[in-house]
Amino acid sequence: MSTGHPDTVATTGVFRIEPGAVNSVPCRAWLEIDLRDTQQSSRDERSSELRTEFPKFANAAVSSADWSVLTRMILPFAMQA
């Protein structure tokens, strides 16, 4: 996925698997993506793109998937280049 903006960063915030035991088959997983950018509009565009693309890869690997926004920070000022 191309961001189109040099300051966009997406990282894995949390990746949790249950039951979390050795030699067991996972039954549930949580993946939290931390998406940041100095431009709020660019970050919001990438968030919308992730929301659109998420089911394409998630449904290929699992039987069900859900998407939710945990936190949305509003930048208090515009960053200057």
C-alpha cells in the first residue's frame, strides 16, 4: 500500500494470540495497527484505505474479522515542513 505522503507510518501496536500456549492451535487473534502522520488528512485517507483493504486479507486467512478504531488523535497544530 503506497501512502503518497512521506510522513505516514503504520506499525503493529499489539499482536495477541489466544490461547497463547505451546503446541496449540490459535483460536483468536488481535492485531492493532498504529497509524501516524503529521498531516491529519493524509492519516485519515490511509485509515480509510486500510479499512477497505482489511477484509481482503483477513477473510482469506480467518473465518471472521472485525475492524474498529480504538483512538483517534487530532493534531493541535499543522506541522511545518
